[in-house]
Amino acid sequence: MYKAAVIGDRQSVMGFKALGLTVKFADTPQQAADELHSLAKNGHAVIYITEQLAASISADIAEYLDTPEVAVIPIPSKDGVLGIGDRELHSAVERAVGADILRSPDEN
Amino acid sequence: MARLNVNPTRMELSNLKRKLATARRGHKLLKDKRDELMRQFLDIVKNCQLLRLEVEKELQQAYQGFAAASALLPPEMLEQAFLYPKQSVEIDMSFKNVMSVSVPVYEIKTKTDDTADIFPYSFATTPGELDDSVMKLSELLQKLLKLAEMEKTVKLLAQEIEKTRRRVNALEYVMIPQYQETIRYIVMKLDENERGNTTRLMKVKDMMLQQAGYGEG
């Protein structure tokens, strides 16, 4: 049986505790990266991480990109949406198709 | 296109012809695989994008409740409220096969099914905004998990498509032209040898005729 976890700053991810998810608080990128690796080793199939932290440890997250057992999913924190999750989708499309075909022409 | 460095023999020629046939068949199969993967991928990506927008919006709403609660409660109290969660979540992960890529399928298992029974704190000492937020989050959980499933699928499919595309291109633009070029080279070489042989035979015949006294000169 697998578990789900959330990594983020105290204020944002506190509420997930009530749902029974594993919640790890991290204030620095280093802490977040350490938590990420230890959670991934301990049978967590899904790890949500706030975008603010995800932005600073993208190299650590990329390690799990091609691992089917661990999904690292960026979620917005209380400070708002940074669009990192969306950008990840775009980069996946770019990887597969060779060009970002999701982007509408009016964006740059 | 550079041809392969092989001896121009009949044996080599038939080997190459066999290899070319295999490469063509492989190319066709891989191309079909790539097209089908791409079709499924684009479907999932579009849904995934919509779901992400929805989840992001709802999460923001849930956070607002927490912000309100943390304004009303001291941080220690808030932490205490969540100290021992009632609910626990486990994920049943199985793998689905999409065009030979195994993608995860999550199924959620919660300890209590009653959504009203998840609050780990007393209602008397906490503000109502907190309850709303927790409620909203718990409703969101299913969607969050679906999002995780789809995003992982998207990433795994993207990897597979990239790999398949490379193989298709390698076959189409390198392997197959190389084989064709080499086959042409061997055929030409063999034909040339054959012509050389015929000329030599004619010459020898002439010489023999001449020796026997039948020559015209």
C-alpha cells in the first residue's frame, strides 16, 4: 500500500494533515530536497510540492521524471499560482511533439 | 549517404536485402506506434490542463479559509488542532498498459468514508473558516489524485514518444537509405564484374578462333 505526501511551507500545507496525508514542512530548498528523497524512498507514490519550493529544486524533481512509481506534482501554495505545473505540461508536450503546440499564438 | 563498408558479394547482397525488409517493417510498426501514442497523449494533455486549472482555483479557495483561520488563531493552536489526524489515506497503485507504456492508476482508500467525520479538532475552539477549508480540501483530494495520475501519465508518455520518434527517424533517415545505397553499390559492382567477364570471354573466343585459323585478320 502506498501513501501520499505534501511538502511545503507550514501555512500552506497544514490543512492536508487533516486529510491523512503525510505532511512535511520545508522552508529552504535543501530541506525540501531532503524530504522529497526520503519520502520517495518510503513508499509514497504521490508527492505534492508547493510551486515555490518546486521552482528551486527542479533538478531533484527531474530525477523522478521517468520513474513510474513516484509522481511529483507541483501545487500552488498560499502565495498564489506560479504556473510551474502548467509549464511542466508544456515541456512534456515539447518533449513529445518537438514543439509546444499547446501554447496559444497570442502568448509569447 | 555513406554506404556500409561491406564486400560486394552475392551473400552480402542477400543479407542486406533481408535487413532492409526488416528495417522497413520495423519502421512502419514504430511509426504506427508513434501516431497512436501521440493521439492518446494529446487527449490526456488537454484534459490534464483543464483539470490543473480547476484544482489550482479550488486550492486557492481552500487556502483563503486557512489564512482567515490563522489570523484568528495563534499558530500553536492551529498546529495543535491538526496534531493528530483522524483520517488516513492510502493509495492503491496499479499499472495500466498504454501502448506498452505502463502508467500508474491510483485508487484512494480512506479510513473513514464519512466526510463529516474527518475533523481532528474540537469545533468549539476553532473558527468556522477552518472547517470550510478542511471540507474543501477533502473534496479536492480525489481531483488532486486524478491530476497526479494524469500528469504522471503525460510525462511517461512524453518520454516514450520521444524515444519512439528517435527510432523512427533513425530508421527512416539513416538505416534505410544506408541499406539502399549499399545494395545499389553491390548490384552495380556485380553487374560490372559480369560485363567484364563477358568481354573477357568474347576476347578469348576471338583469340582461340584466330589460333585455329578461322580469324578474319
